[in-house]
Amino acid sequence: MKVVYTGHLENRLMMRGIEHDLPREIFEESREKYFDWETGHFIAVNKVRLYGKMREVMVAYILEGDTAKIVTIHPLKEKQKENRIKMGRWRKVS
């Protein structure tokens, strides 16, 4: 699958000081994938080293044919993932 970055993602990477390849790595290596019913985006979550610590980081993406457009990235706050799953906003996809 082809992976492309949106302008918004490129901006977030610069603002947050995140390595350019990290969103692609999270997308490709994540075993946790969800659909966000509020935004209509797919979500990939992975635990990675960020800012000197191991953290859960999510990327939101859109599927268009054989292309994944990564929209944004951000570290998850404690319990944020669990709360979104519990409330039904994020639903697991295979």
C-alpha cells in the first residue's frame, strides 16, 4: 500500500518535533487499528519512543484505493484510547 502525508501532517511533525518517518512506521507496524466514528478516519496506534519515553501514539488516516493518506499524529494521553473505545467512538477493525 502506498502511504502519503497530508500538508497538515507535515506541519504537525514540524510543530511537535517528531521524526518524519514515525507516522509511516506506526501505520505499517501497528497491530491496533480502529475506525473513528466521529471523524470518519481510520486510526493506527503503536507504542513508540517519543520525547525520550515509551508512549502510545496514534496516526489518523484515510484509505483511498491502494493509498493511505496520513492526516495527523499525536501522543495519546493516559486512558484516552480506552475512553474512546469504551464510549464507542473508536471501533476495532481487522
